[in-house]
Amino acid sequence: MTKEELKSKALNTLFKNQGIYNGLIGVGLLYSVFLSSNPIEISRLLLIYIILVALYGSITSDKKIILAQGGLAILALISTFF
């Protein structure tokens, strides 16, 4: 990606939207761990959501996205069963 492309207003908007998405998912996970009466269920729901979004990205864009975006979520989801 060139410097010119990085200056694009549309691309910056996309980056900001991605940041908000990731931030809100993080807030949801923190809520599920510290404030929820059923933290495991909410955590699993949010982690499955992240994995599905990564799966969609790997199908529509680049196959590496499933591991890059969803890899940690997959590991975290597995850890909730132990």
C-alpha cells in the first residue's frame, strides 16, 4: 500500500471503523469477565462472533485472515472449555 493510498479519507474511515469494532468487542469481553453473571457464555458468544467474522474475511479477501484475525479467538474459545 502506498503512502498516497494511506492518505485516502475512505481508507482512514475504514481503519477507524475497524478500530471501533475491535474496541467494542474488547469492551464486551471485559464486561463478560468482570461484570456478567454468566461470563463463560458471553465470552464464548463474542469469541464465536470474532471467529465467524475472520472466517468471512478469509473467504472474501485473504485466507490468512482466519489465523491472523481469528487465531487468538480460536485459542481463547478452546481455553474456555478447560
